Amino acid sequence: MYPGDEAFLNSVRHEAIDNVKRLRNHPSIVLWCGNNEIDSAWAHYIENGGWGWKKDYNAEQRERIWADYEAIFHDLLPEVVEAYAPGTDYSAFLPYRIADRRRKTACSSV
């Protein structure tokens, strides 16, 4: 996972700004997606889910790791996209993960 200290977040912010500004006028950009595999790898909402990393951390460490993840993919990146590519949508998940989450939710509520 990623660190969540101020220096690292500032570095991520600057890199995101550079890339959004560079790519925002490309005709193929219709959705900015924030991450590729981290959500699947960690599986925050499933106690023993993911790729097995969570067992190496205590509850406090797990919460810190997830908070750092959210700071980047649920706070910082959507803010950058909104500021530098207004009107373009952002998702913290890849489209297949969105469909997967909906399917699991629909199945589990039956």
C-alpha cells in the first residue's frame, strides 16, 4: 500500500495534476479511474478477503493503511480531476470493479 504522509500526498497531487493537464483534452478520456488492483488486493470490507496481506497487520495498522488509501483514491485524485478536468467523471475503481461490486451487492441482498 502507499504511505499517507504529507510529503507523499503532495508528490501524488503534483504527479496527478501534471497527468490530468497533459491528458484532459484527449478525445478518448471519458472516465478517470483511480486505481487498478489495490481495492481487490486489500478487500477492506471482507475480513479475510483480498490477497492475504491483511493478516500481517493488526487492526490499528489496517485502519491506517485503509485511511491512506482513501486519502489518495477517494479524496485527492477526485479533487484533482474536478479542478483540472471539470465535467469529466472520476471513479476510484475500474469499470469492471464497479460492475463486480453491484453484482455482489445484488446477490448478497437476495
